[in-house]
Amino acid sequence: MARTIDYNDENLQRLFAELEPKRRLQAIKGGFRKEANQVRKTAINNLRSSVQSNKDLEKGVRAIVFKRKAGFRVTVGTKRAGKNGKGEAGFHTNRQGLKKPVLIWAEEGTAERKTKPKQGTRRRAARLRASHRTGRMKRYGFMAQTLSSVRDTVTADIKKMVTENVEQVAKKYGCK
């Protein structure tokens, strides 16, 4: 015996139609923003479980809500500091004090690298160091892991968040 669940969103549709276009967009974007931040939190938890993480690295996991169309994206990247030195995100400071965009490399991994052999006179070349391996970074794939764990629930969550946001905006601007 199959059970059916009837959902009547007539009141929600009426409420949504009552809102002015600017407020509709505000309500939808708010719902997407909430869900994007939930996905970002999941990505940060996956990052913490795979790599030695800190606040600076975690700022590099960004949630972006699209301006022109409905949707969002959660990405890893870096952001340089502004002219006053603030706003930097997603960099790791290595032992030499240099800032490196480790998140990008941690997601995909890097190829094996090596130095170039030094050229010069025969006598000088004997003293110079030979070419050698400098290593590679293994692939952690924390964003791919996030995608697979969140993919099934995102649509339902977005519907719920948008509904809540429509009601919240409607209540705030006196439509309820």
C-alpha cells in the first residue's frame, strides 16, 4: 500500500505573488545563500578531515550566489589582500614565510616536478647540484567528496530555505 503525501503550496504562491519583484528576488537569493553556506560548511568539515587546516585556509572555501540567475557555487580559491593589507583568503604560509595557494593544489593534486639541470663550464658544472625531484602533492579531493555527500539533499533544502525566506520577507514587509 503506497502512501501519498499531498503538499498544498497555494498560500505560499499567493504570498509570493503579493510581494513586489525586488522582494521576490531578495527572498529567493536569501534561500540560496543559506543553502550555499550550509554546503560551504560541509566542504570546510571535509577540508579539516583531509588536510591540516586553519582559518586562513578555510576562508579560501567560498560560497557565491549568482546575481543574474538562480543558483550558487561553492569553490576553492584565493584572494589577494587589498591596498590596506586586509581581505586575504585561502593562502598557506610555508616555512620560508611565503604565501602559497595550497587549497587549489590540495583539491586536484600536482604532477611530479623536478629542477632543471644546471648548465655551465665543465669545471663549474661539477660543483653545481644535479637535477633532482622536488616532489608532488597528493590529491585530497575534499570538494568532490562534498559534492557527492550533498548532491541528494540540496534540492529539497533549497525549497525549504526559499520557502522560509519568502515567509520571512513577507512578514517583514507586511504581506502576511
